[in-house]
Amino acid sequence: MKSDPPFGARVWMALALGVCGLLAAAPARAADSWPSRPVKVIVPYPAGGSTDVLARMVTRRLGNALGQPFIVENRFGANGNIGAAAVATAPPDGYTLLISTTGPLSFNKLIYKSAAFDPVKDFTPIIEVASIPLLVAVNASVPLKNIAELVAYARDNPGKLTYGTSGIGSMGHLTAEKLQRDLGIRLTHVPYKGSAPALNDVVAGTVDLSLDLAPMYAGFVQSGALRALAVTSPDRYPLMPDVPTLTEQGASGFDATGWVAVAGPAGLAADVTRKINGAVNEYLDSDEGKSELLKLGMTPRGGTPEDLANRMASEIAKWREVAEKVAPE
């Protein structure tokens, strides 16, 4: 007859089994208890811009809903790639997140061949927060009132009109390249280090026109310093309902809409993703959220992580040809 193990051996066996059980349950418990400490949210752009302002609204709501501070850290440079790379290489424990615009989460992959991350492989999509159209705007002294006049002048004077953007490979730059291709015109690009200096120079008349996110330009259009020729989204912009879309003016099916989204490192726990997605969707569905985004000139989006993943993939496909054309050698 087989004898039982000695008491000491039974104790060690029980302890070992208990430790194994604890280790097996650790990931589930970590996800269930998340967040148990402050969460860092990296915004890959300077403080004070529209993305930063929106991020602070969203993180305030996340903090209130989930019971821990969500702290914005501005880590900018290289068209958003520096901050995005910091998130892509962070542990997927839910304590480092990204709130970013289109570039780092889609077409920067096509422009910067040596980028330290791949948005498809290195991020967990969580939720699209808002969409923002771009605006084609000219200095008030430029005698162009619509896209037809712009096309006629540009065809008669190829390369004479100058346009400013926030930099090579920016959303404005890609949009301008696509617009020139679709309309059969040639403009001269003047890249700046950011949206603010580009805006300052089109207001001053140093460049003829600019393409950038519409909210930055709304006040200058209303004051008469700039004239809005078109918005780049499929639908008219609520803050400028009198400004027609490019599609309405002959650029059939033109859509260059910026967006802001929340993402985490690849491998983020599904439960953490679900909690963030749910809290942000509740904010976007609330009267407070809709009002705050409208003041920023943004349209609330929301949806599932799968919706954002599809959005990211479709943007990469849409911009591939143009992005590869403007990519630095």
C-alpha cells in the first residue's frame, strides 16, 4: 500500500500549487483591477493644439469614469512619430496610451521608411474619437473665390501659386498632392515646422494659400483675413456651412478627413480596451461631449476597436500612392 508523502512535502506541494494558481490568475486579475494607478497618455504634438485640447477633455472623462488620473504627456516631433514610438514600445499593461491624429496611426508608415513602429502591428486600436476636415484657404488679397478659379489660374500659371503646410508628409501636404493630381494642376509647396507658422504666413500673405485642419482657420475666415475655397470632407463643415466641399466643386469623391483616435501598445488586454472604449463612447454620446467637440470644430465619432482598425487600414490603402510619392529619399 502506497504511503502518503510526509507532512512537509505535502505543505510544499500545496504552496507550489497555490503559486501556480496565482500566476495563472494574475493576468485576469490585473485586467479586472485596471487601472490601479495613474495612466500616462502620450499626445505626440505640442500643448495647446486642437489634438492636445481634445485629449485633455477625453482624459478628464476617463479619469472620472475609471477612478484614476489619466495624465497627458506631450512628446512631439517627426510628424508625431516620436510620441507614437514611445507608446508602441511601452509595456501593454494599460498604463501608457496614445491619443493621436491620422499620420502616426496610418500614413506615416508609408512616408518614413525607417520609422520605429508599424501602426498595424504595434498598436491596439481602441476608439476613433473625432473627425476634422481640412480647409483650402487663400489670403484675402488673392483674387480667387472658388476651386474653378483656382484651377483656371493654376493651369495658366503652373507652379506660381504657393501653398503652405505643417510639413513634408503632413496631412495638408498629402491632401494638396492628391488635389493637384485629381485636378491636373501644379502648385509650389512651402513646408513649415508646424501648423502655426504656416497659418501665420498665409495670413500675412507670404504664401498664397494653405491646407490644414479647418478649426485653426475658422476665426481668420470669419474676420476676413482669409477666404475659404473648400472643405476636403464629403460633407460640409458645421462651423462653415456656406463653404462648399471639393466634391461639390468638381473633385468627385474627394475625401481627406483628419481624425483623432485612442490606441495602446500591441497586446493590450481586451478588458482594458473594452473599459476605455466604453468610457469614451459614453462621453461622445453625452450632451457635454457633443458640445465640447463642436466648440473645437470636431465631429464626434466613437464605435468599436474594430471600426478604428478598419479605418486605419483603409487610410493606409487610400494614401499609399500619394504618400510614397512625397516620401523623403
